[in-house]
Amino acid sequence: MISCELAIKLHRGGFKCAGKEDSFEKDGEIIQVPTLEELIEACGKNKEDAYSKFILWFCPSEYGNWHAGEMEYCSESYVDDYPQNTENGETPEEAVANLWLTINKKTS
């Protein structure tokens, strides 16, 4: 689960949750807390490049234990060595939420 602060950032950034399982009220607004599945799906939306792939990995570091990023395939068989737009978090949800914010900041 992500923090209330991160859920608010997602809401203000335009993230739309399909489900309404988890939500809270802040300043008269209903803030929905997305699931990991919703976050992962949203990171792949609006991608015109069929060679762009999403990855999530665990690797303890000073920045957080979980990392999410995009990998760019140069062809059907080659993958770049290092993901672009990487983000970190203490949980998988936090890492992917931060990635969504990064991706959507660059495209908005």
C-alpha cells in the first residue's frame, strides 16, 4: 500500500483508479488508493512504442528496496542494458507509483 501523501500526488497528477476498494477523504475530495495491478497497467498505457517494456525488481539500496523502470528494446531481440525512467520505493506500489508520476510529468 502507498502512503496517503503519494495517493494525493497521484490524484493531483491525474491518475484514475478503476476500483474503489481503498479511498479516503482529503479537503472534501475522495482520494482513491490504487492497487499494484492498477499502477502497473497505468505505466504501460499510452505507449506507442511496442518495444517499451515495464520492469519491477527488488534490490536493497539507499534509495529503497524496490525499483521500477522502462526498458527500451531496440529490436525484437535486443534490450538496452539499463532501464530509463527508473524510480524507487520501500514497497513495489511506491516504486511503481513514483514511476507513473515521472512518466506522466514528462508527457504532460
